[in-house]
Amino acid sequence: MRPVAYSHKTRHGTFWIAIQQDMRWHIVFDGDSLGSYASPQPAAEELANGYTFWPSFGDPSGLGIPEDLGDWTPHLPR
């Protein structure tokens, strides 16, 4: 079974990369989409490097978010 979401906790809160109804993977923080991607790995890379829309606190690239999706917590469908 493939994950439908991945999460990573930071000092500012939890970031999610999750498949949405449009069948794209969205980076979500505090209920806001910071970008959408065809697959989850590029989303993790873009977020880790600050190349997405930024959350309200600013540039996420200094939070130590891993580029490798294998370092995120996977969430399976219920």
C-alpha cells in the first residue's frame, strides 16, 4: 500500500505533503497549500530549499526539513 501523505515536524509546526482531490501532491502547512506537484519527492526537495510559497513565518529552508522523502513520516490510507 502506498502512502497518501507524508509529514515532518519542525519548531514552527508540522508540514505535510499529501495527495489532494486534484490528484496532485500539495505541500500543506497550517491549512494552506504552499505548492502542488506531480509526485511527492520534488515537493520535499522544493520545500527543503525554500523554493515553494512560504508560510506566514517566512523562509522554511532554515528549518532542517529533509530533501529525502525517506526521512519524512509516511501515512497510509485508512
